[in-house]
Amino acid sequence: MTNPQRLVVVGNGMAGARAVEEILHRGGDRMFSITMFGDEPYGNYNRILLSGLLAGTDDADEIFLNPVEWYRDNGITLHAGVRVVRIDRFAKLVLADDGSITPYDKLIIATGSRPFYPPVEGMWRDDKTLTPGVFGFRTLDDCAAMVHHAREHRRAVVIGGGLLGLEAAHGLRVLELEVHVVQSAPLLMNQQLDTQAGHVLRRSVDKLGITVHTGQRLTAIRHEDIVTGVTFADGSSIDCDMVVVTAGIRPNVGLGIVSGLTVERGIVVDDQLRSVDDDDIYAVGECAQHRGEVYGLVAPLWEQAVVLAEHVTGHNPQSAYHGSRTATKLKVAGIDVATMGLKQPEREDDEFVQFSEPRHGVYKTVIIRDDRLVGATLLGDVSKVAFLMQAFDRGLPLPEERIQLLFDIGTPAPSVGAAELDDDAQVCNCNGVSKADLVARVRAGERTLSGVMNATRAGKGCGSCKGLVADIVEWAAGGKIEDDPAANWYVPCIPMDKPELMAEIRSRGLRSVSAVFAELARDGRPDAASKMALTSLLRMMWGAEFVDERDARFVNDRVHANIQKDGTFSVVPQIKGGVTTPGELRRIAEVAERYEVPLVKLTGGQRIDLLGVRKENLPKVWADLGMPSGHAYGKSFRTVKTCVGSDFCRYGLGDSTALGIAIEERFKGLESPGKLKLAVAGCPRNCSEALVKDLGVVAVEGGRWEIYVGGAAGAHVRKGDLLTTVDSPDEVMTITGRFLQYYRENARWLERTYAFVPRVGIDHVRAVVVSDSEGIAARLDAAMQASVAAYRDPWLEGENPVTPGQFRTALPLIVLPRVPVR
Amino acid sequence: MSAEHPVARADDIPVGEGRAHVVAGQQIAVFRLRDGRIRAVQATCPHAGGPLADGLIDDTVVICPLHNHTFDLATGCSATGQPAIRTYPAHLDDNGNIIVSVPQP
Ligand code: SRM
Ligand SMILES: Cc1cc2nc3c(=O)[nH]c(=O)nc-3n(C[C@H](O)[C@H](O)[C@H](O)COP(=O)(O)OP(=O)(O)OC[C@H]3O[C@@H](n4cnc5c(N)ncnc54)[C@H](O)[C@@H]3O)c2cc1C
Ligand code: SF4
Ligand code: FES
């Protein structure tokens, strides 16, 4: 097409960017030349995850939905950090605060909302900036500013006890502030919850150590240079040095008003999301008002974006938006709350089923009208939420026995969910993806889970639906789901899985990372993201023959310590089996004083961590400790936790301490695809938690030892599988070595045993490791022995640095925020 | 106007690694690529102040050691949605000195 139309989008948030994605998806790049304006200086990010970012459960890396390159790649002109101030509808121009004037043929307004700040004294420093220490909770910058401020301050008051307020309060608790939540209503989350539910929630919130004040109306914020406290209508007050205002949101409609569009609460739009005044102007997201409703959640805006795109591209001019039914979930770890529709019965013949167990924090209700689910509240136990959401959304027939809606007796079990789920059922609530969307991708030929996830965004919000997405993709593919080829590659830059790559490396005799790149990588080019994994692999394969290139190691492995947020390092000396001596403790204490170590901490791995050591001091610290490295920094064998066992404990059946020490002595520091954490327990009481370790050994009656593998209690929790039971500590050592070597050779990079064992299957592992079904036991044992023999304590390098400036500080001058000293 | 500053000897920086230096009052991470070229960028990561000189590099990018944000060593652009970092012209002179040019204020 010669003259594409000019499409301008004001607002580069979740709705604006999603609308553009939907438009591109319908061939919009050929129809339009697209320009976007965004007030925030970024691409588009997932606002929902700000709560997780504050609480530290989400990474800033993962929050971007459309990074700046996305705009470039799609030929979109992005003006980030530029605010549109007026639309000249008659000349069809938008005027922005950088003085630019941009003509449009079609315009989309997606300006979202901003926090509502109650008009009380002391809120603002002047008419533009909040009093220092007062924060809204809406943008990435808000979030960063809060985290920054929270580091240096102690006590926060959150104004507003709704969803956002509780999520903010939780995040601040995680940052170790004393937190107060002030709610003017008598209940928390009063918009979604009835009285009883409010009380149950309050108990759970109390348990998080958050102090709740209900029925309190804010009248003033006290401040000197920064906030010093808040005052309420009854004259009472709270002293604090931080205030977060989450007292509701207001749609950003100023632009609509000055440009002469009809604005009530939001910019009023018709069923095609067009302004009722101007056929060339659309509004979408939180700034739009449709049939009297303004939404404050993402699910409706996904639906709106589809209709808008269908219409503006002419793909389906009949497409119409009829409003959304909304459901909410609270994203606070440890408190499950999900609500949808009505919070209490409204009509006399509404059915109301209620279950309440306040002491356990459980409360559930459903409200049914004319055999349809019109409302539900789930607190403490949200196991039924998927089915209820679907029933609520689709008006599905309900079981005669209503109680089945609340408990698992009759509704489809989650495992059969994939087949039985309605086509239109929304699977990913963050990104608004239905079962039909997923199925359509599979039908269109996508055969990998990651492919479907990338194409639809399903599972890329809060991630809680990933399991269901996988089930549906597998079901739709009739079980013929293909692994993403790249997902099997050992490193991103070489298209080979691990066995292929190892064979290739061996046959070509490649002993260094740069040799692997030169011979096997695309165009022979090195790839920074692949270096660490290749170093690990080559070291495992070649042992002493490995040609060590220091630049291919991650910084932790260059300086043998774990890098921390301020560029300092932590030092964890080896304390085998958790057993130490007064002499060692004395030396640790002296080192801690001599080098002003900010934090000395007992770790979860039964040893002692010196945190906040400056890089240039590492060699001296090691020398003065006179202890070997505990390897608490690499992808390697870490610890063996033990219990006191038969020497002291009245229940001890085997000498777990001695065995643990022997295991750690033998396998210390071995590099492996993921960390290896082991434990030995002296009896099945399991005080060293051996059932949830990569490899755990448990002494049982009769002088025997059980060996468990693939257990975990970190990011994932999994009970280990019983590999075998043996008769002596010697056999434990042999089987342990053989299992670890098998894992080292066969696991993917960063694949912990808790993923590796179930993938390969415990029966297979047992066949190979215990019964030697493949005839490789002797080879595995020999390879392990070679690795053990090649071991050298890396802390000896302190005496003879391997590279110039190995321990030179990387941040010489600026005083950065340091890990706080207690 | 820029001024050229000798910062270190080539041998002071192991191949494929970086070292941080203060040049004309600015903190700069100087890298010696495996192909022999020299690259210089600001020393701190814009994301959360990570030490870029401690990052893994290849011939084009540096990966910050703290949260893996990635930056092009020549242009400073981020491949992971971060603001771009400052880059400084840098080269090896005939005597084996690493020279970095820093704009004069
Ligand atoms: C120091 C310690 C916490 C403590 O004060 O107790 C610790 C600290 C860190 N852990 Fe841990 N973990 C510590 C015991 C554990 C344990 C408990 C244990 O070892 O028995 C677990 C659960 C067991 C497990 O690993 O399955 C644990 C599960 C994790 C995980 C989740 C791994 C997973 O896949 O489930 C990570 C993240 C990762 O590996 O990607 C992690 C990562 C980290 C890192 C290394 C994060 C990082 O990359 O910088 C932390 C370093 C802090 C620092 O600045 O030095 N840490 N971490 C513990 C050191 C134990 C030791 O003596 O070596
Ligand atoms: C902490 C937090 C947690 C949340 N959790 C959830 C959740 O769990 N579930 C859920 O469904 N919803 C949640 N939400 C709500 C959800 O984020 C919003 O519904 C969604 O972001 C609305 O999208 P939008 O595009 O309408 O507005 P926004 O995402 O706010 O985008 C609007 C953008 O337009 C820009 N802009 C405004 N005016 C102008 C102008 N004049 N010129 C240029 N740019 C302008 C703004 O700066 C902004 O970047 C949460 C919100 C927050 C803040
Ligand atoms: S020490 Fe472990 S649990 Fe604690 S913040 Fe670091 S990674 Fe998370
Ligand atoms: S500080 Fe560099 S990636 Fe976070």
C-alpha cells in the first residue's frame, strides 16, 4: 500500500500496547504507520507484577512485556517519556509536551489511571510533588522509589486496605519495615468481601505482622523535611517515616476533557470502543467508560483490545464489546483470596452457600441465582477457583449438590481439566488467553509449549497458570507435543543437546570454551550467555586436561565468592557436615572483626557466612581463616547437612555425622549442572531433612542406609525418591558418586536433581545406577574418581592470583547502597 | 572536545575480561575483547548499580553479573529493556597502552 494511514496511540501501558499488538496481529503494520506516546520513559511493562517486584518475588528483568526493541522491530515510532497535552480534533493533530505536533488519521487513547490522593493537609509539597516520603503505587518509578526509601526507613503507613494496599503492605513487610494499614471502612477489601470474610482476612493479615487500623479516616500528613506521621479524624495518630497512598484510582481523562470528548468517570465509548463524539478516536483500558462501567483490572482490557483491533483494521466491523465480568485475586504470599461477582446475596431467592472456619483462615461462599453462579468468595483455600471462574464466566450448569462447588467432591479434577474446560474459558488471567486461543495455536502448527506461550503470552504474567497451559497444549496436540528444539540445546548458541555436544567436543578434542565457540557456534562467534555452562561442561569432561579460560567463568567462579547486591562478596568456609571446632570459630570471629564484616550469619546449610566482604580483601580473608572454600557460590557440590546421629542422640541408628563429613570430604566443590545439597540423617526422624535434598541418606534399623534422590525444599518442594537401600557407608559412597556422575553427565544446564530425576524417571535412574543396566557403572565410577582427584581448593589462588587484577574492585569510587549493617 | 587518557597497559586486563578504572573523574569499565579490540563503558549498571566490569562478555555485549541485563559494548544499547549505558571511544596504541577518550566538560 502506498499511503498507509497514520495511527497514533496515546498511552503506552498495558491497554495501549496490547491494542497495538492486536492490530499488528491483524496485518495492521501494512495498514498503518504507528506512533505511540508514553508518559513513562520505558517500553511497556506488566504493571501487575509491580506488587511482586516490591515483594521481591518478581524480577525487574522479567517485567517488560514490550521492550524498546519491540517497537523498533515492528516499525513503531515510540516517544517514551513524552506526554500528550491536547488533541486538535479538527486538524487531527496531537500536541505533546516536547513541543511536537503529530498528525493522525486514527487515534487511540489509552491513558490508564493514576492513584487517587485524598485531599488532606500535608500530602503535597507544592502543586506538583508529593511530600518526601509519600508515595503512590502505580508505576515502575513509584516502585523503585519505594524500595529505595524503604531501605533507609523503618515504619510505613499504607493508606487504603484494598487489594493494592495489602499488596503494598506485604511488599514493605518483606523489606522489613514495620507496617500499618489504615482503612476508612470497617473491613479490609470491603469492595470485594462481606463482613465475615473481612474478619477472616484480617486475621491472616495480622499474622504477617501487619498492623491494621479500620474505621480510621486520614485527616493530615505530618512532616518536617520528610513525613513524620499521619493524623486521623478521631485525633489519634501514628508516627512513621513513609506513607503509601492506595486509596483508589482515578482514570486519566484530562486529555479527553480538554479535547472536547464526552467524559463522565471515563471517556465514554460505544461498543466498538470509539468515543461517542468522534469516529476516529478510540479509548481503551482504564480510561474508558463503557455502558457506565470503568474497569480497574486487566482482563477487561484484553477483551476491549481485541474488539478495537477487529474494528479499526476492518477485520470485523461488526465486532462488539459487551462488558466484562471481573474476578480478583490477592497477590500476597501466604494469603489466598479470590473473589468474583457478588459478595453477598441480593435477592430473596438467591441461593447462598457458606463455609467458615476462621481459625484456619478459611472462608468460602457461593451465590447462585436461577441456577447460575453470580458470585463467589474464596479465602484460605482457593483450590476450586479455576472451576468457579469458568462457571461464573460461562454460566455453566452447576452440580445439584451445591457443596460440591466449595469442596472437591465431583467437580472435574484439575488433571482432567484440559479436556473438559470450555473453549472460551480464560486460562491465563494476566494476559487474557482462553483455551481456544491456545488450541488455535496448536492447530496452526505450533507444537512446542514455549512456542505457544510466546505466541499467546499465556503463562507470562504471574505464571500461576503455566501448569494448566502445558496440559491444554499437550491435550490439543493429542500428546504429540514437541519439545522446543532450542529448549533442548545445552547452550543457546550451539544447536545440539548435551549428549550430542559432548560427543562432538570429545571427538574434536575441544578443551577450551573459545575452541568450542570457534568450531561449533554459529559463525564461530563467542556468546557471553553460553560461557558459564560451557566452562562447567568442559571442566567436568576433561578434569585436569581442561584449558581454563578465566573470561569464560562467571564472576563468582573467578573470585571464588558470591557477588552481592552492592558488588561485595560473601565468604562461606567449608564446615564439613556442619561440624566445627572452637579454634575455627575463634578464627572466624577474628577475621570478621579484622575485616569489619558487616554480617556474620549461620546459614541454612549448617555453616557460617561472612557477608559483605570487599573483593580486594578476599585473599587476605581466606589466608587468615585458614579454612578451605565451602563453594557457596558456584553451580557445584555445596554442603552435606548432618544430624548428631548415633554418637549422642538416643534414637541414632547410624553415625550420620561421620558419613556426612566423609561424603563432603570426597565430593567437595565438584562442578555440576546445578547446585548439589545433600544430607545424612541418623534415623527416620530426619532432623537433617534428608528427604528433601538432591541426595539424602537415612539410617534405618538393621545397620542399613536408605538413599533418596531428587528431593528439594527451595523454589520447589519435592520429596526425594528412594533410590535404594544399602548395607554399609562404603556402599553409600559408591552409589552417591555414581548417581552424581550420572547427573553431571546427563542433566541440562541448571537442571537441579528435582527436575532431572522425574524427567529421566526414578526407575531408569535406579536401573543405571544400582543395577548397571547400561554397563556404564565402572566408567561412571572412574570418571568420578578422576574429578575427585583433580580437585584443588580454589581459595589457594588467593596467594597467587591467576590473572592481573583478579581481586581488583570493580566499583572503585561511588558509595553505593551497601548491605545494611545490623 | 574529548581528551585521550592512557588507562592501563593491555596486559593489565586479561583477554575477555574487564577492569574498572577511574578516568577523568568517571568510573569506566574497560574490556579487552578476545579479538583484540578495546571497549569502554560506564562502570555501573543502570538497573541497580551492578559492577559491569565483573560481567561476562563476548565480542558484542556485556552481561551484568547481578541480574543479567545485557548491553551492547559498542553502542551502549540494552537488549533487555534497560536505559542505554554510556560508551567511550577506546583503543590500543602502538606502545601497548589502552587509551580511552572522555569528553571534556
Ligand atoms: C546463605 C544462604 C541463606 C542463609 O543465610 O541461610 C543462601 C543464600 C543464597 N541462596 Fe540459597 N542459601 C542458603 C541455603 C539454601 C537452602 C537450604 C539448604 O541448603 O539446605 C535452599 C533450599 C535447598 C535447595 O537448594 O533446594 C536454598 C535455595 C536456593 C535457591 C532455590 C534453588 C531451587 O532451584 O530450588 C536459590 C536460587 C537458585 O539457585 O537459582 C538460592 C540462591 C541463593 C543465593 C546464592 C542467591 C544469589 O545467587 O546470590 C543467596 C546468596 C546470598 C549472598 O548474598 O551470599 N538458594 N538456599 C544459605 C547458604 C547455605 C550454605 O551454607 O551454603
Ligand atoms: C501494583 C499494581 C498491581 C496490580 N495488580 C493487578 C492484578 O493482580 N490483576 C489485575 O487485573 N490488575 C491489576 N492491576 C491493574 C492493572 O495494572 C491495570 O488495570 C492496567 O495496567 C490498566 O492498563 P491501562 O493501559 O489502561 O493503564 P496503564 O497500564 O496505567 O497505562 C497507561 C499509560 O499511559 C500513560 N499516560 C497517561 N497519560 C498520558 C499522556 N497524556 N500522554 C502520554 N502517556 C500518558 C501512563 O504514564 C501509563 O504508562 C494492578 C495495578 C497496580 C498498580
Ligand atoms: S538468601 Fe536465599 S531466600 Fe534469602 S533472599 Fe537470597 S536467595 Fe532469597
Ligand atoms: S544491576 Fe545490572 S542487571 Fe541488575
